[in-house]
Amino acid sequence: MTNNNLSITITVDQTPAAVFAAITNVRGWWSERLEGSSARVGDVFRYRHGELHDCTQRVTEAVAGKKVEWLVTDATLSFTKDKHEWKDTRVVFEITGKPGATELHFTHVGLTPESECYEKCVKGWGYFVGQSLKNLILTGVGLPDKE
């Protein structure tokens, strides 16, 4: 069986602890207007981007230096026929220490090429994880959504 969930892997010259700290600072890389908390198991937060995207996540796992996982408990995408395509999907960040570096493997479980929003979400997550989160990890300054 092939895993075809949306996935992104980046490698950075930072510690697993630094990567974990950046991931849990969601305001620093995804949205400055995030509502709620996003650092500990049980925390609930909401991301909104105008009328296009509104979703609520609950942190279901947070193991320092190892893993962060969110469950999307509610979602509305205005640009898809199935407005709730993200609902009940999972967002997983797996952190692996390597000699002199750390690998971050991001997976949006349940978001596959069959999903209507897949292509747009590849671009969106590519920006937010591959650029903004990576920049936050490396420089301390992310490129979060300000809208």
C-alpha cells in the first residue's frame, strides 16, 4: 500500500528541541492571527484566512524534540465543493535528529491527490512548512500569514 498523503520533508542544521519549539509557535510561521493555544496536548486553536479557509485543530500529541500532531476538528474551505474536506484529517510533524542536523517530516494525513484541494494545499503547505517554518527554525523569523 502506498502512502499518498501530502508530505514535506526538510532538513535543518538545528537541534530537535529548536525544531519542536518552532513547530509549536504556530503564530510564528502559519498565522499571526491564530486564535487559541497550540503548544500542549489538549490545546485548541483556530486558523482563518479571510473567507477562503477556516479550520480548528486540537493538539493530540506533543513529545518534545520528537513529534507534534493535530486533529482538524472543524474546517471550512470556500474553494471546494466539499467545504469540510479537511475535517477529521491529521497534521503530523515528526522530528528526527541526524548527525549535525534535524529532519522534519510533515504529513497531512487524509489529504491525498484525490482531495479537491490537494494542489492548492501542496502550494500552501509548501510555503508555510517549506519556507515559513523552515525560516523560523533557521533564523528565528517566520513568514506567517498576517491576514
